[in-house]
Amino acid sequence: MRKSSTSDLEESERAVRMSGKRRTAIVGLAVLLAAVGFSLVHANVASAQVAVTVTPPADVNTVGTPHTVTIRVTGCAFPNLTCAGVKGSITITGGGTPVPASGGFTTNTAGQATFTFTNTVAVTNTITARVNPSGPSGTATKTWVAGPPASITLLPSKDTNVVGEPHTVTATVRDQYGNPVPGDPVTFTVSGGTPTPPGGMSPTNTAGQATFTYTNTVVGTDTITAREAIGGRTATAAKTWIAGPPARLTLSPPSATNPVGTQHCVTALVTDVYGNPRGKVTVRFSVTGSVTTTGSAMTDDSGRATFCYIGPPLPGADSIRAFADTNNNGMQDAGEPFGMATKTWVLPVSTPGCEVKITNGGWIIARNGDRSSFGGNAKVDADGNVSGNEEYQDHGPAQPMNLHGNVLVVVCNSATSATIYGQATIDGTTYYYRLNVEDNAEPGKGADKYWMLVGNGYDSGNQILQGGNVQVHKT
């Protein structure tokens, strides 16, 4: 065995010293890595190489469905090259009601994390993923579109317009969350009257609305139905059309012939420009000719107003005029419609078997105070043949007149009264006359009555006999 020399001992001591230094260096490196290296999870993601991406970068979904995005962090520095365990925050902006509207994430060993949310409002959201606390970020967009139709409304649900005016209804289609549904064809149909047009189709716009405009010229209530195509849902609305302002007035009968002294009635029909009856309109009537009179009446729901008057005592003709007093000011203004009619008054038909005799020098005191004398006879045989003559003389001084007339008609009004019609020439002019007599007693003085009326305006009045006798017979 060789003995250790002094040089061998020195070499061994140097080896021990080197081994201690290595251990010290390794331990120091471990401490550094523990204290610094692995804590660089945040420091290394803040470097210029780190990036955050959110996928899909853009997407479209129906409201109410879940949407998931993937967040990926890349570019981290040694030793966390996979960007594992990186923490960050998620925020959702852009409106609506995102659920959840924010959150956090921690990347897995592949440097990825996911986040799921939904929204029930048709908007576009921006999803922002950011490394905590203020590191790099990435974004994506999510567009939410309306779901299938769940409801349809039609407005106005009821309305009133004057015929001939345009009326517009608006159908609104929404999904179950109340979002407007665009692009849904809506078909409109109208029942009632004569709608123009009777229907139509229009797709909903971005507001989920489709409109339809029509008119009607007939008074009444329409039912408007809107049907959306995708879901087949329907909605209805009611439209009431009322008559327009008075535009026409028609009198009926337009012409008529009646016996003198009878009642004649005319009916005014007031309509709008489309022929719809116009109620609650004051119609003012005026009559000129053989009768002068006026009157007014309010139209009923059928647009009609009736006016009646009594004809003259002697033959003649009338002109009847009526206008719709739209503003009720009592006079016809421009634009207020009017109508015309004519009326002819003729002698009545004789009563067969009627006979009137005036004897014993009849006389009366006329209305004008003059003494007047008269006489005559009138008769109708069984076949209706009329015969007779009448004389009447007003002795003045107020209104002297001498009448000699034929007999044209004899009417027995009752067993004791009769009316005689005829013609007489006075001072070269021929006039109709009417004679009313009453046989009230025998003899007639102080009881019987006599009344002469002439077409020249003379009127004795209905006077009691001061002398003479009237006899009325009907066989």
C-alpha cells in the first residue's frame, strides 16, 4: 500500500470545497425559481408577446339560447410557455339582458378557458376577455336575433272614420321575449262593405311591423284580419265607417197631383257623396205657388226627413224646395245640397147623387161688412154627371162683385154639408170658385151657413144665413 502524500490531502480538500459550492448554487437557483421563476405567471403574460383571443370571433344565435366562447392566452414567457393557470375577467356589453353579464376565467393546461351566457333581447353584444388585472385582452361579437313568432297584434284595435278616407292598420309580430320578428309575411283581409283594396300582403320590417292601408265607401263596421305566415297566428281589428258630409238631397215624390184642400207630404233623402244616408241633419223646406209655407225636420238614421202641408182651396200648382242646413244657421250656404219638387192641385171627384139647392133669396153679411146675396143649384146624377149654376153678388161698398158661375164638381162632405166647385168670369177674367154650404135647419135663416171663395182673392168667410135656405140631399 502506498502512503498518502501531502499533495493527495490537499487535492481532496479542494474537491470537498467545490462540491459545497455546487450545492449552494443549486439551492440558490431553486430558491430563485420558486420565488421568481414560477411567479412569472403574471409577469410573463404582460410581455409584448402575449395575446388573448376569443372564438368564435362573431356569431349569430336566436335569443334565449346559450352561447359559449373559448378564451385562449398565448405567447407567455419561460417557464410558463403554455400560459396555464392564467386568470382573467369577462365582460358583456352592448345592451339587452345578458345572463351572466360578467365573470372570470382561469386557463387550463392548454392556456384556454370557456364562458357561456345568453340574452333574451335582439341586440349585438361585445364579449371582452382580459388578463387580470390590466393585461392584454381580446374581443368577439355575438348577434342575437328574434325567435319564432309568438304573438301578433293589430292596431288600432278599433277606430272610426268618415267613408272615403284612408285607414291604416299596423301588425306587429314578436317572439316569446317580445322581440320584433322581421321578414315575416303578413296577409291582411277585410270583410264588410266595399273595401278598396279588399286585402294585401306585406313582410314585417326590422321593427317587426307590417302596415296595410285601405278605404271603404259604405257605412258600417269592417273586420280586418292580419295573419302572419311563419307561425300562422292572427289578430283582428274593427273599423267603423260613418257617412260623410251631406252632398245630395233628393225630394220624393218629385212631382204629384192631389185634390185641393188635402195634405201633401214630401220626403227629403240626404246622402253623402257615396250615397250613404246622413242622419241628424236639419232639412229646411219652403213652398211657393198656390201655397206659401215653410217648415223643417231632422233626418233620421235612414237620412230621411218628411214635411207635410195642406193644399190650397182652389186648383193651382206649387214649387217645393228643400236644402240640407249642414251648419244649422237657417240659410242655404255654398255647398249645402238642395232638391226640388212640384205639386199640382186639381178639383176633387164629385159625389154621385149629391144635390144642393139654395132658395128663398139667400143673403149674408160678408167678412168685409158688405151685404151679399146669392142663389143657385148643383146636382150630380148617379152616373157622375154634374149640372147647375151659382150666382153671388157682393153689393159693396167694400168689395163689390157680381159672380155668375157654372158648376164643375159637387161633393157631399156629410148629410148636411157640401162643397161646390166651378168657374166664373168676373170683369172679363175667368176664375175658379169654391162654395161651402151647411144645411143645419129648416128654414135656414139663422142656422144654415154659406161661404164663397173666389180665385181673385175674394173671401166672404163662413157666414150664417140672414135670409134664405140651404138644402143638401144625397140619394
